Amino acid sequence: MQFEETAIPAVKIVTPKKHGDARGFFSEVYKQSEWDKAGLDYHFVQDNHSFSAPVGTLRGLHFQTPPFAQDKLVRVVRGRILDVAVDLRRSSTTFGKHVAVELSAENWRQLFIPVGFAHGFITLEPDTEVLYKVTALYSPAHDRGLAFDDPDVGVNWPQPPGGPILSEKDRQWPRLRALEEIFA
């Protein structure tokens, strides 16, 4: 398993080894001992699976507030996404900055996003399936978000014809300037 830093060091690209032959492949996509060796001490408690039929489906930017704040490990098992993490930690030198990484079933990369970040993605292929592990259970009362199109954050989302497809909830999240201080 390979761990790489991104432009925001707290966000990591994790690439599991993939062993293939004429039958297909085998991969240990998560192995606690490898995370321990890398100094990443996290305990995942829930796995989520998302399916998006059309290209241009945008989910996010989401996060949960304490005590249900979540670290996430995101991977794609079918299709391709642009995965985005936005730093919401007010005391961080990278506050308001983001990392965007392409994840696909083909490149086999995963993105680790720690607590203190908003997370979202847009699908780049039809029928895309995303799996992600989280370190806290989902709590509707602690569910929050950040406007995907906040110009102060400046995510360069791919623009499908007609624009991205969002839920009504994701269209209404506040901008960074309007967010309460949640993560120090």
C-alpha cells in the first residue's frame, strides 16, 4: 500500500497493491497494519456506497460536525470521479484551500480526507459507484455542507452540458464566509 501526500498534507492519496492475472485481480484495499505503519491511527465504523447514473452528478460538499465529525477513505469501484476536499480548519495555513484528485476504478487510488474538511465529488463517467469508509456514524442532526460553487474556494469542477446535477440540499449550502467556526 502506498501513501502519498497531496498539496494539503493532511489529505492523502492511498493506492493499494493490485495483483492480477488471467482470472482477474486481488487487492487488499484496506489493511489496518499498513495504516499503523504509516502512522495513520483511524478506526472506521461505517461503509457507504453511492451510485450515480449520469455524468456530471455532483455530491457535496459535505461534512459532519463534532461529535460526529468523520474522517473518510474514498474509492471508486466503477467509473471515474473528481474528488474534492476543502480545508475548514480555521487555524490551518491551508484554510479555504482545496485538493482535487481523480479517482477511478482503473487507477485504483483512494483519497483519505480527515476531520475538518468538506468533501464532494463529480462523476466523470456514467454509472459510477463510489465506496467510502467513515470513522463516525451518519448523524442527520450533524450533517452540514459548503456551497460547491463558492468563488472563494475556487474548485474547478468539470462542466457537463447543462451544468452539474445536484440535489436540492446541495444547492443551498452556505459559502465559506458564512460558515460558523466548527473546526479550530
